[in-house]
Amino acid sequence: MNIVELKETFIGLYGDDTQAIYKFFSPGRVNLIGEHTDYNGGYVFPCALSFGTYLLVRKNNSRRIRLATTNFDHRAEVNLDSPFEKEGKSWFNYPVGVLNELRNVAKEIEGVDLLYSGDIPNGAGLSSSASIEMVTAFAMNQIFGFGLDRWEMVKISQKAENVFVGVNCGIMDQFASGMGAKDHALFLNCDTLEFKKVPLVLEGMKIVIANTNKRRGLADSKYNERRAQCESAVEAIRTKKQIRYLSDLNLEEFNTLSHLITDEIERKRAKHVITENSRTLTAIEALNEGDIKTFGILMNQSHDSLKEDYEVTGKELDTLVDEARKIEGTLGSRMTGAGFGGCTVSIVKEHAVESFIAGVGKGYTDRTGLKADFYVAEIGDGSKEII
Ligand code: GLA
């Protein structure tokens, strides 16, 4: 991202002024394993990417907040003396949702001009929305001295998405964007919110992200549906055993109690969550021991469970994964994020990355008629001010 050019764009939009322009960044994320477990009180293992959303901010001494982005030809304005309204499917619902949530926790915002710029593909399941939310919370906190800590900002951002935007997401994406650490993955227990930064030592290997470029139609409603199915499975288990989340059960307990979930689909959803938690724990142990081969096998199993039991993959993601597994030098490949389109993440031997991109790209186009994009991931830091 060229910050100098971005500053020029800012001045072009809002005019020159003596007030300082502050610059911030929050990353997107890729989740290595632990999918659809966060809202079930389970384990996740994401890392922050080096790409995400930049935000330039300047106070404007008025009661207006003006918003613009370099990603779309669309601008917006909200008035601090009126309630903030959600506007259809507008991109601005993410930042305005965060501003709204900050007001709800009694934080006094003043007029500012905002320019966003993302270098992360939109709607690709790499958490562009969480990066927009987190950069907004982080910037406002810094500029107005709210004194919020990172966890508070993460929770405000998640709430903005749940309540204002209307997607019942878990905490993983905002957490990864806010807490990311260069060259580390983050092992989070979504129940206790305890987390550990785990060094990502992948000698001679790369993390390759492949974008299906399939628009995730109806993804939000299907996501909310999965969440409701898990809650219903919890209710069924509660007729015999008091649990708060599906993740309160280990595999053995689940096998004993699963018959209580009489709806077959809900039983499959629950099975995914419980097996995914156990895969995630084993994968982190394997990584700590430098056993990337086992880590890769668990990634493969995670995808298969998301395909068969959670049913959130679809033809495009399955094709990318299938093609990836054909390449000599792929250790593991799976969908990442919510699913229904979006991206896969693979661990690939460094010498095979080129043939991976060529081979998977060709196979994918031949079979789907779509063109995939590939990124060799660099793992970066969480939300920060750019000085
Ligand atoms: C989306 C949500 C996350 C998480 C993942 C699936 O990215 O925002 O909270 O539930 O899907 O693991």
C-alpha cells in the first residue's frame, strides 16, 4: 500500500488542513484449523495476514463523520446528533456499526473524516470486514483516548457485526485482526478467551491461500442457520447433561450422548464441532513438535468434515482442495473461514509452490470455468498505528 498516495487521495477528497492526518492498519486473517468452533466455545488457530485495511483519519471540528473508501466509488456521511442507521448491504455498515457500538458504551466521538483502503480481496473469507471494524475501533480509541484495551475493541467490533450488520459471527476474526503477531499463529480458547502465540516454524514450506473467486451468495443466512442448528443440538444434549456449548463435550462424551440429538442434520453439525476441536488440539501439538506432516493430515480431515458433516464447502472449494491434494509437495489443504465460497489454505513445500499455483489454477479453471487467485501468505501483526 502506498501511504503517500493514499494521503494525497485523502486531501483530494476532504481538502487540505492544518490538522494532522493519522494512519492505521488492521489485518485480515487466515484460519489454519478450528473452523466453525468459535461460536461453539471451542478452539481456533488463525493468524493475521500482512494485508488488510488501512485507515486515514483527521478531525474535522464538526458534528459529521464523513466516510470514503478507495475500494468502491461510494461515500457516506453520518451525523453525530442523530441515531446511526444501517443502510442495506452497504460496505459502510461495518465502520458505522463500530461507531454506533462505541457510542453505546458511552464513548464520545467527535467529527472526523475517514478514508479506508483495503488490499485484501473483498468477500473472500479472509476477514476484510473484521479488519475494517478493528481498524475503526483502534483508530477511534487512539485519537479520542478512550483507553480501551485490545480485547474491548475486539468485542466492540464483533458486537457491531452481530447487532448492527446482523451477522451472528463468533469472535475469531476480530480477535485475529486485533491480536495478530508476526510469524505466529494464535491458539485461542473461545470459551475462556485465553490465548497463546505459537511460532509458525515451517522450514522449507509456505502457506498458500487460493481464492475461489466465487461470490458467497446467501452466506450470511446459511452461517446463521448453522449457528442455530448447533444451539438446537445443545438443547437436545441438555435433556440429559448440563452443557453451555457443544465444546463442553469431548469426543467420548459426545459418542455416548449423540443419540439425544434426534435431528440427523443437527447431529452431523455437532459431530463436526466436536471432532474439529480434537483435531485442532492435536494439530497444535504436532506443530509444536515440528511434525508438519501430521498438521497437514489434520487440515485435510478438517476440510472433509466441513464438507460431509458441516456442509459449508461447495463445488468450488472442494475442487480447489481436490486439485491441491494432487500436487506433490502439498502437505494439507482445506477451506478457511465461513465457507460457501471464499478461500482455501494449503501448506506446500517451497520448491513446489510454483507447480502448485500452475497445476491447481489449471485444474480449477478446467473444472469450474472460474479463475482462482493465489497468495503466498505472510504472517503479520495485529492492529497498529502507522507512524
Ligand atoms: C466466519 C466468522 C467466524 C467463524 C468462521 C468459521 O469467519 O466470522 O467467527 O465462525 O466464519 O470458523
